[in-house]
Amino acid sequence: MRDTVKDADRLHRLQALTDAALAHLDLDKLLPTILTRTREALAVDTCAVLLLDEETNELVARAAVGIEEEVEQGVRIPVGRGFAGRVAAGRLAVVLDDVDHADVLNPILREKGIKSLLGVPLIVAGRVLGVLHVGSLVPRLFDTDDVELLQLAADRAAIAIEHARAFEAERNARQRVEHVQVVTDAALAYLELDQLFAVLLPRIRDILEADTCAVLLVDEDAGVLIARAAVGIEEEVEQGVRIPIGGGFAGRIAAERRPVILDDVDHAHVLNPILREKGIKSLLGVPLLIGKEPLGVLHVGTLTHRRFTGSDVELLRLVAERVAIAIERAQLHEQTVELDQLKASFIAIASHELRTPATSVYGVLATLAARGDELSPELRNELIRVGAEQGERLKRLLEELLDLSRLDSHGIKVDPKPTVLDAALRAIVSASVPPEVTVDVDVPPTLAVVADHLVLDRIVSNLLINAARYGAEPITLTAEARDSHLRIVVEDNGAGVPDDVRSRLFERFARSESAAMGSGLGLAIARTYARAHGGDLVYDPRDRGARFELVLPQR
């Protein structure tokens, strides 16, 4: 009779556990209910669940009653070690009759005064989910009935946990799609970068439940990341933070093209002091990639210690894909706007430049046609001279505009060929510089290079004409092959380039007030030719005179 009552009582307690397991799909509501009823069923003082973190192979305190500190302090136990670790590794119940003299890793167990422990594994379909354990504040000998009852409770709890996790995974997947859609909507709604970031970053911060969010973009020329926008850490942008690619937290992300997690910023290698000054404790960052090339870095941070999960990484990675596309789209829009503005400006300036010589030529021809017979021979000759001069200017300007058009449309193909440089440069000097102007040519007579003769002619002749027109003798032309590059230098002894022109020296139609004869296109064309050849044309400021260096690669 006593056994019948005992069995009925056990069934009643199991039914209560089963009811609890079936009543909730939310893990945060499910676990406290199961633990409370398990503690009552076994008449114990504490009850706790630790779930397996498969990434680290550790048991993490997930819920507890009577020993809530386990969860509050984020207790983590390696599988195979200590009390709970042995339960998970052995997949069998473990009883500690005397905790004070047993191998336990969790100091909270002794601090709470727990004297005896019983733990069983949570197993579903042969897979360990975690550990369920109960404890007593007075010494207790847990018997086989206790072990059997706790294991039955654990079996039902494990199934309930698996169902709750499946529900949570489905809910998280749905939320992830919603979150990504929110970012996608914002990414498609704005073409201006400032507007885009102002909307995107707060949304990303909220989605990841973080305190800060920042974007750093790659400056390819400088090889650094530059803080472009931020929320919660606006100082990054205000102070113009620059991080070398490959250095620090963000630099590693860009260089390695993979996510990086810093669980503890205080003890990590970070180059940006603002991160610590703001009290950021944990960081997660992902690369912004277009194809395989890094466009920048997106990172979020928290002001409290946080262990970012694989789900967090995956969500931020999905968000970063949309952000990268949005940034590229906005940058292309900016470039298109700039090009349109440049085109409009170019057309306006070109029209003005063409109008002056064209008007002069028309005026001369109209005068000669209307009053040619009435003019003195001297005046007629002067008009013809002016007309020819302005016609030559108009012809040169049209040729330069045609050159620019071809270069912009890649209509000119660079065709490097072996050339004896000394002879080629001397021929350019003879063709472009008036006989009365002396140019000292210092080029090794045997120096052979691989270069496009048209490129050499267009660039060097322009530099020589400028030196003869605006500089002063002596004018020197030197060349050497060094560091796998051909270096050609044209230098004069004049006043040099005025300070107000230097910053825009290679821009189209850039010229000083004293350069009334020029169109302001020559140096722009020369540099474009140099870069089409894979090299560059640079100005080297000196105390006196102008010095230009043409650098062309030699392979």
C-alpha cells in the first residue's frame, strides 16, 4: 500500500513537470517553472540548469532557483571538469554527498552552503543539451529513487528545452529577416551618404541591442580606415580617427576580411583610445565587402561585458552586406553628381576659352571683308598677323580639347616600344622649343627605355614650351632609369609656379593671371597621358624655378 501511494505521488509530481514542460515555448518562462516544480518534487533547496555552449564546449548557467548567483555571474564550466562537467561528459547521474570535500569548480556552491548535490544530463536524441542539478543545504544521501525521479524530470525538461529552442530559432530567423529588411529599406531609400548613415546606424545599433555603432571607410591611397559615421561614439568621427589597415581591431577586420570579436576591450589590442575612454567593454566588427575587396568596417559595441554569439555575427554580417551595397551605390551617385558638375563647368569654361580666339578671328575676317580695300597695308598686315595668331591659338585649344576627350573615353591606346631616349628627347626639343631658347639635355646616350613615343612627345613638349614661355634659362632636360622607373625632369630658372596656382596646377583650365597665352589644359593633358601610361607627372616646388618630373614604369 505504501509503495502504491509512493508511486502515485511520483506520478503526480511527474505530471506537474510535464504540464510545465508543455505550457511554455519561451525558454525564459519555461525554465523557472520547471526548476521550481523540480525543487518541490525532490524536496531540495536549490535547482539549476546549465546549457551546453557547443562553440566553447562549456556549460553555461541558464536558470536557477535558490542559487540565482550562478546565472547572475555567468558561471561557465568546461565539459569534463568539476561536478556539472563530469555529468555532461559521462552522460550519467553524479551524486556528491559531501560538497565540502568534493571536486567542484563553481565556488558559489560552497558559498551558498550547499552540502549535497545530485546532477543528471539533459539528453535529446543522443545529444547532450546540458545538465540539471539539485542541492540541499543540509547533508543528504540521495537515493536511487531521487536519481530516477530527477532523470525523468530531466528527460521531460530536455524535450521541452529542445522545443523551446526550435521555437526560439524560428522566431529569431523571422526577426533576422525583419531586421535585414529594415536595413535594406533604409539602404534603398537614400543616395546621400550622410543621410544613409544617419538612418542606418541607429537601426543597426538597435537590431544588435548594442550601445554604439560605427562605420570606417577605406582610404586606398593612404592605406588607412577613416571613421565616417558613428552613434554612441561620435568622437570617432569628430576627431577624424584613422586606423592603419592591419593594425588594431578595425584594421585587422579589413586586412583579414573576416569578423572579429573582442569580449574584453580593456585587455585587447586596440589602437583607437576613444574605445576605452567611452567605456566600451565588448566589440563585434565585420568587413564591408564589395566582391572580395574591403570597402570599410562596420562595428558595434557594448558598455557592459557581452559574449557576442554566432547568431550576432551572422546577423551583423548580413546587415553589412546590405550596407556595403548601399555605400557603393551612394558613392557612385556622388561621383555621378560630381562628374555632371565637372562636365557642366568644363563646357562653360571651354565655351568661354573658345569664344575669345574665335571672336578675334571673326572680327579680323569681317573687317577685311568689309573694309579691306580701305585699310592701309600696315593695318591690313597687322590684322592678318592677329588673325593668324588667334587662329593658331584656336587650333591648339581644339586639339587639346580633342586630346582630353580621347583620354577621358580611353580612345587613345598606349603602345610602349623600345626607344633610345637621348635621340627621342632631342627630337622633341628641336620640334617644340624656338631656336633662340637653349635647352641643356643631359641623358645617357645609351639609355634605352620602353615607352610610347606619343606620350613622351605630348608630355615633354608641353613642359618645355611652358619652361620657354613662362620660365627662364637655363632650361635643363635630364633623364635616368632608377627603381624600375624612367624619370624625366624638366627644370627652369624662372619665378616658378605661383603659390595660388600650385594646389590646382593639374586641374583643367588652371592658370595664373600672367599666363595669358595658355589655355590651362596642357598640364592636365600631360598628367592624364602619364597616368594612362601607368606613371605620373609631379611638380617639385623649389626656391626658384619650376621643376616637373615624369615617372614611367619600366618592366
